[in-house]
Amino acid sequence: MWVDGDEIALTALELRLLCTLYDRRGRVQSRAVLLDEVWRMSSEVNTRTVDTHVKRLREKLGDAGSYLETVRGVGYRFTGGPPDDAPDKAPPSAR
């Protein structure tokens, strides 16, 4: 994976976490949902696994780590993303 022209190495789990958050960008994902879908762990387990991995992922992503938003008491959300290429979103001159 490349960020700001620099190659960064992500573990398979970090990539799965990032893809899960990105695919659901703009929507908060609870720790329980992430534990279940990324780690395949029961959400009944009280663990800081998600928090630890999000922290490491932010560190590896550098400035782009700011796209991973903490929603206190709830979970995490990926904010931002590529511009929407839908025709109705294009500037008037491009229509």
C-alpha cells in the first residue's frame, strides 16, 4: 500500500480492518461489529484489540490516519474518501 508516495507495510489484519472501515465510510462501526467481522471473535469478549489495531494503523498511515475517526463510546468511522464521480455531482461545466 502507498501513502503520500511512501510504501507502507500492513499486516493482513490491518488491511482487513482498513478495508472494512473504508467500505462502510461515513458509518460508525462499533467495536463489537469490528471484532465479529474483522477478527471473527465474539463481541462478548471485553478486549482492547480494536483500539490497539486502530492506533497502529493510524501510525502507519501518517497524515492519512486522520481519516480514521474515533466516535467516543461507540466505535470507529472512516471519514472522507475519493470524490463521487456520479454525473449529478459533477460541476455544471462537465455535464
